[in-house]
Amino acid sequence: MSYCFTKASQICYNLRMSELCKLCPLECGADREQRAGACGASNRCKVAKYGLHPFEEPCISCQNGSGTIFFSGCALRCAFCQNFELSRAKTGKEISARELADIFAELEEAGAENINLVTASQFVPQLAEAFSIYRPKIPIVYNTHAYEKVEALRIIDPFIDIYLPDLKFFSPRVSQRYTGKSDYFFYASRAIEFMVQKPVTFEKEKMLSGCIVRHLILPLNTSDSIDCIRWFSSLHSSAYFSLMGQYTPYGEIRNFPELARRITPREYRKVRDFLFETNLENIFLQELSSADEKFIPDFSDNMKTLF
């Protein structure tokens, strides 16, 4: 492990904040010692909330809940983001790698089934440093929008047991409309192809390693959802596919009238039925009843309280 960290440190130096940040596909060139990058992050981790999260896939939350850490900032910045305050880096507290390692230990002591790193790709170098200080004895989950560079994933991969990426969009037109980035699928597909190589292992109903690819159905975008499923099916992977129906109007959607409502049962059934037709065996289905603001954490109060 010491060799992996030494090698990762060198790659971090080449990708990150020492001069011009090139950690993510945006390659914004920010000197994050001096100013935030396009993701909204400086050179210190910024955490908005952490605690035990009961609402992930059953094999992730299990009995005690996933030890979830919500990081501030995001390179993708979807207009409809349900963690809007986080993705825009409007909330959170900057902490050191040592303090992040202490959070790992605190969640582990609280009985967390795993450590769940939510939208942490802007802090890959700091994560590697924190894991060099303390490596939890429970699985580590990397929960991401998948707008990632494979070079950055290789840095963090030695520390990750489970990948939990979103596959948000297939069409460049759709991703351009909702994120301003037409190259989402170009990067996300390559990132997910890397992630699904993680071997799938379970201990009873609990996932110990592997990959679960999530997809959120959006209103009036069922064709793009079907294209995402078709592409994932073409991988012939043992990774799981999680179809989500939880879309709730949120964020900066005033210019997107189609996003002002939840998805309809008909939209959900259309995508679900296509998923069944693929004969994928490893799937999770989220019901439409999950489309409720009560499932969105409150990021305005105590950093340690999730729900």
C-alpha cells in the first residue's frame, strides 16, 4: 500500500493544484492554492454533511446505514441537482486530511456499513492523503457523477472497494442542455468502463466490492434513458444497474419547463420495461414513491446530522 500511495502522490502532483488544476475533464487550470477551481473547490476538502444514510441501495445501506460524507463542489453542475447547495459549494466546512481521516474513524465506530464518498472527485489528492493516515476496515464507496478522468480514478482506485457512479446522459445534446457540457458521455462511458472492472463480492446481502451504475429518469427524456441502458447492457458486465425514479424538481430549472414536474408512471414503466427486455440480471429498481423532498438531506444545519 505504501508503494501505491507514493505512486499516487506523483500522479496527484501532475494533475492537481500545484500549478494548474487538470484533475477533471474541465481542466480549468486554476491554481487552487489561490482560488477555487471551476468545481468550486480549493486545495482543502470541504464537507457539508456526514452521518449514517439509510436510503442507498439495500446492499449499500444494509442494516446500520451507509457512512456517507457529502463533499462540496462539483465539476458537472446539473441544473436539476438535488444537492444543489453542495454542487455549487455554497455550504460546507473546510477540513484537513487528518480531520477527514478522523471522520472515517468516527463513522466506522458508529457502526457504518461502509464509508460513502459523495461527489468527492475534486478532492482525489486529499482523499489519498487521508487514506494514508487511516484506512477503514469497512468497504469504501466512491459515489460519483462519472464525469471523471480515468487518470484520476487510477489514483484513488487502490483505496476504493465499491464504485457507485451515475450514468446521467447518453446524448451530447441532452447533457449540453442540462449541464452545459456536451462531452459528458465521452468521459463518463470511459470512467464507467474502468469502474465495472471492480470484482463483485458479497457477504450475505452486503456488497463488499463491485460497481453499481445508477441512472435517474428525467421528464421527457425516456429515449435518452433507454440509450443509457442499451449502452450499459453492451458492456456484458457483472456490475449492477440501478434504475431510479426519484426525480424531484429542484435547483435552477426555471429555463427548463419540462423539469418542473416529476416523471409520470408511464415514463417510468417505459424505461423499466426496456430494462427488463435487456435480460440484465443484476438490477435494482427504485419506485416512484421515492420522488419526495423528504429524502433530500438538509444541508443547512449541523454537519453531523443527515436526516
